[in-house]
Amino acid sequence: MVLVHGCFWHAHDGCPRHTIPKTREEWWRAKIARNKERDAEVRAALEALGWTVFVVWECEVKSAGKLDELARTIKAAPSRRG
Ligand SMILES: [Zn+2]
């Protein structure tokens, strides 16, 4: 399964699209932190169901090189579903 994460909402570390707004900064930090926790929970739940989870970031979607890399990674991943 491939999840596409928005860089802002899912807190892409080190990405220029992931910036915390200066107004209500603490509220935003808590909101984004909750999103990250939820991402981890969703990923764990999917993996528990037997899915192999890949994440592609919003900023990578337009990069042919990144998408090629993702395709290679998916092809190389062992199948967990037999
Ligand atoms: Zn990004």
C-alpha cells in the first residue's frame, strides 16, 4: 500500500513545505504531533493486517526519479501476502 502524505500535515522532516505557522504556533505543533501519532497508528494497523506500507511525500510526487525509486523499492520488497 502506498500512502501519499502532505508535507505540511504529516510533518515531513527537513522539508521546506513543513513549516509551523507563526500564529498559534503551539496549537499547530500539537496538531501536527497528533497527526504524526495517528500516522504511526495507521501504519501499525495496516502492517498488522499484512500490508506492506510505503510512504511517498507530496514534494516527491512530481519527481520522476523519486517515483522510479519507489517503484524499485516496491518491486524489491518481499511479498507478505504470499
Ligand atoms: Zn516534503
